[in-house]
Amino acid sequence: MNTLILINHSTSNANASQPPSQWALTPDGLRRAQTLADHLTSYAPDALASSHMPKAQQTAVVLAARFDLPIHTVPELSEHARD
């Protein structure tokens, strides 16, 4: 049986003076992504997809490194439409 796990990006530096396409993970967000990877180990994921947003990509990079998986960037994955 396949299991689909949906994960939101980790903590980012949301800044109203920057467009969301420039928001990155905070140091705490990177630590949380590592903790998430630890918790997902028992699921042994075999695929990883991410939106194109930097905060999502940074979260995915941590998971990809842990599970030795490529990141499949899917532009249609997003919280909501962004300009």
C-alpha cells in the first residue's frame, strides 16, 4: 500500500518587503526540517515532490539528502496562487 505524506515547508523568514519567491528558511526552520527527516525515517519514502518556492525547496533538500532521493519540482504545488 502506498502512503502519501503532505508536508508544509518549514519555518521561513516571511518578510512583507520581499516577494514570497525570496523567502528562505530560518536557521530554526532548517533545524526543524532535520527533525522532520528524523521522524520520517520509519516511512522510508521513495519519492519527493516540492513546489518551486525557495522555502519548500530548502525543506525538500534536507529530506532528499536524508533519503537519497531526487526532488521532483512540481510548479502546480503551492499554498495558493502567487503573483
